[in-house]
Amino acid sequence: MTEPPAAQSISYPAESRSTSRYAQERLDPHVIVLFGACGDLARRKLLPGLAHLVLSDLAPDIRVVGTSLEDMDDDGFKEFARTAIEQFGHKQLTEEEWDTFDDNLAYVPQAAGPEALAAAVGRAKETLGDDVRLLHYLSVPPKAALPVIEMLGSAGLVERSRVVMEKPFGTDLASAIHLNAEVHKTFDESQIFRIDHFLGKEAAQNILAFRFANGLFEPIWNRNFIDHVQIDIPETLGLDQRANFYESTGAYKDMVVTHLFQVMAFVAMEPPTALEPRAISEEKNKVFRSLLPIRPTDVVRGQFTGYTGLQGVAADSDTETFIALECRLDNWRWAGVPFYLRTGKEMAEGNRIISIAFKEAPRSMFPANSGVGSAGPDHLTFDLADESKVSLSFYGKRPGPGMRLQKLSMQFSTGETEAAGDVLEAYERLILDAMRGDHTLFTTAEGIESLWDRSAQLLDDPPPVKPYAPGTWGPNAIHQLIAPHAWRLPFEREWRVRR
């Protein structure tokens, strides 16, 4: 069975923004120090997201101090930001809105040193009055993270501050422990926000609502009723200029540890004592501690043809651009239930789904030609696209004489609700949560170290990569990995479109 393609981004009309729960909270004014301010992530996501927050009722008063390797002044940075927002923003700014936003921007070349950065932050703070907080966003390569942390310490920008760190958080257990120890020399764990933008999506959080707010689902969310779970995030994107970075990372370190396992924790966690950050983080960490070691025999690694011809890639590279694996949790709720994870570059479709397959009912009462069982088990499917979608499939009687069954589905989309305008893009939500000091959707040092520990067997002895053609679903071995089940993607039918 199958369902949808990615949904389009949703604009945020001003009249609906003010209804958000965030608008009811008073937050201290913030200076956001954006490291890597001229990088690709800043251009595509962070600057457009910050523009939306600054112009909305959601965030407190904000000033943005950008810093990067590029040598430019305030006006140059403002022009860079304007181009980025025009190209990638989900809502175009009017001239009046742009004039309001660019008054909040300043820039310091990284080569100017910690004193110049501290001075720029000080000038921004003066415009905000008392009780100003700092939020440092590290949109920088992994090798630059620790030098930036040291720079913040030297510049005296640690007090009343928080720091947002981008993946990867180490490359194995030893490097993760070292990274956490070094960062903790400057920042307390309560100040650190390790970001996973997948958890910022409405659909990921909707899992918690479906599970814990509905008497229909929570009683059957266990090994007695669920047959298997799939978390499938194929990407059509290639690597472009990122091949040099990717060569030392690969799909497992880049996507599985930092994204897919985090989503799996939301699916598998026990009910927290409350919907508050510490309780949710503890339940997620319990999932990571119960994860059985990832065995190389349960993993398929792939590499799209043509990868070794990219600039910065070794001719004999064994780096995987695709990975599929089976993993299991050694606890009471999930004993014996396989979780199948898949992600890769240059694949047939770009999609992001979580699919819960329920155990099939006995078929003995139905005639042989009824069609029961012909379309596989019932599924609950979450689409992690920007427009959150959920589908529940089931067998129903086909109209007409006799007992002929067919697969039906009930579908829901946030775009069909009156609150569609309240949807935040993932980075917007996570930046706002970091300003609030809310760790619910972020990863802890303990959780990351647990995952690297469970990954040791695979990292020490990875299976060889298998070639796959760009525009396909990966190596053929993925079907043996999941047998006797089948991958939900590609879907056999599209999501229904509201008319």
C-alpha cells in the first residue's frame, strides 16, 4: 500500500499567528549570534525563518548578529539576507516588512576575532533594554564547532546564553564523549540544544498526540498488535558541493544517528510522566538504552553510481550514500518487533514517512476470493512533510453482491484545519523552543552517546557498499532485508487532495 508526496510549504497569515500558544508567553529579548551566517543552511532555512519570527507575534524582540568567514559589512549582510529570503522564504516580505527586519541585522567577519564579536553583541543588547539573553546558533562544519565554543568563552558571551549545535554530534562513541566533554567546559548541559529538524515537524510531534491523547491507539501500541514499523526518508537530492564533507560521514552518521533514531524514539517511547522536557528526554533515552547493537548482517549499504566521480571523493570510496537497516528494542513493549529504517541520496522520490503495520486478523471466515489479505496489513502512516498528514488504512466491503473486500483509508491533513496558519516550519519552531529553554525536541549528551555505543559493531565492520542507479529505491538487497514484509514506498496510491 502507499500514500503521499511531500506537501507544499504553508504561509502564515498574521491573523492566525497571534493565536499560537507561543504568543501567550513572555520571553526575554534575544540577541541571536548566527555563526556560518553566509552558509547554505543559513541561506535556505535560518535567515528566512528568523525573518518570520521577527515579524510575527511569536517571538520576543530579536537582534541578529551574523558572523562567518566572508569579509563583508552590515549592508553586505543585509543584501545577502534579502536575496536568501526572496529565494527561499515561504512568505515574501513587503518593502515595509523588509525595512523592519533589516534594522535587526548586523555582521562581524569571523577574522575580526572575539573582541569585535563581543562589541557587536554589546551594541545589539543596548537596543533591547534589560534582561537580554543570547542564543548562539552554530551553523558550522563539525571541525569548527569547538573553536567557536572557545571563541564564545573568550568573548565573554556565555552568561545568560544558550547554544544550538548542528549535527553530527561526533562520529563514534569516543568522539562524541570528547565533544561533549569539551563543550561542557564552557556550557552547562542545560544551555546546550543539539538540533534535529525532523523533530521540529508537526507530524513528528503529532505522534505524541495520537499515542497519548487517544484511547483508540495507546492500548494497541505494543508487540501484541504491531507487526513492524518503517521509518523511510528517501531523498532525490544529490550531494552537489557537499561530497567532500559526506565522504567522511556517510548516510548512517549523517542521517540515521541524528534523525531516524530520534524519530524512532518518539514512536517507541513509554508515556512520560508529563509533557515537559525532562520527562520526555528521559523516556527517549530509555529507548536508546534498550536499542540492541546494530549488527552488520542487518544492514544494507549502498552507493549511487557516479558518486566516486564527484569532487573530493576517493576513487575507491566505500562511503555509503544509502542505508537500510533492521533494528530491535530489548524491552517489554517492543520485544520481537522489527524497526526498518531507510534513507539515501539520489533516490526515486523525496519522502518522509513513519508507517506502523498492524498484525493481520485471522482470515478463516472469509471466502478464498474475498480479497482479504491481498493488500497487506493495516497501516497507520505519518507523513513528515511540512503539511502534517496522517492516514489509517483498513479493509472494507466493496459495494455490490457477495463479500469482496478492498483496502480503504481515512486521511487527515493539518491543511484542512482552521489552525493551518499556526504551522511553524521546523527550524522556526526549534529556534523558538531554544529561546524558551525547552529541550523537548532536542537531543541530550546521554542519548547521543548511547546511540554511538549501539553503533560500534556496524562502524567497526560495515558490510561492503552495493551500487544502485540514481533515481531508484536503492540496492535490490533491501527486499531481502525486510522480507517477508514489503517497503511501503513507493506508494501505490497518492494522498487524496482536498478540493
